[in-house]
Amino acid sequence: QVQLIESGGGSVQAGSSLRLSCAASGRTIASSFSTYDLGWFRQAPGKEREFVTSISRAGDTAYEYAVKGRFTISRDNPKNTIYLQMIGLKPEDTAVYYCAAGLLRNYYNDYGNSAKFPYWGQGTQVTVSS
């Protein structure tokens, strides 16, 4: 099995920063965490879940245009953990943020495709007030 647990969400004022964490466990992923592609997606009330950012097994990254330059994804393979560092938060960033993992056949084709990530966390709430 694969288990992903997000943490680090909260309620902050616009312009603040937050760092989200996603810890992976379970025999399948724990034995080969460095081979997985991982990503962050978010879903705001009344909206579809959308791609935020992802990082490949090789360390390549991709970002949604709206967060480019403000959000940074990183991975710590020895800790089986990925992070999402968010700065300059805006009210429109308010959403539940989900961590996802998968073994993408082609990262450059599938980096933002949620259907290609079979493993998901429960989500962590981020609320940004103006």
C-alpha cells in the first residue's frame, strides 16, 4: 500500500508564507521513493481540482502559471517527503491542497495530469485572508 499524509496548512493573511509537507509511507513507495514522480494539486470550493506543481524522479519541475515565482516544490528522498514552499500568498490561493504520487511513463507529457497519479493524500486546508 501507499499512504501520503499532508501537513502544514493553516489560515494566514495575504502576503504571508506557508510550507506544506507530504510524507510517504507503505511498502510499495517506501522502498523506492526516489523513483516516483510527485505533485501538488488544489481544489477551491465550487471549482475543479487543478494542477499546482510537480517534480519528477530526476528533479525536473513544472508549475501552474498562477503560482510560478511564488511557489517552490522540492523533495527529500531520504525522508520520503516532498514540500511546497509558498510565499506571497493571495486570497485566490485558498483551497485544499493534495499531494499525489505516481510512476509516470513520460513526465513531460503527464506532469499536470491528475489521472496519471494513482496515489493521493487526504489534503490540507490553506486559507488566505485579505
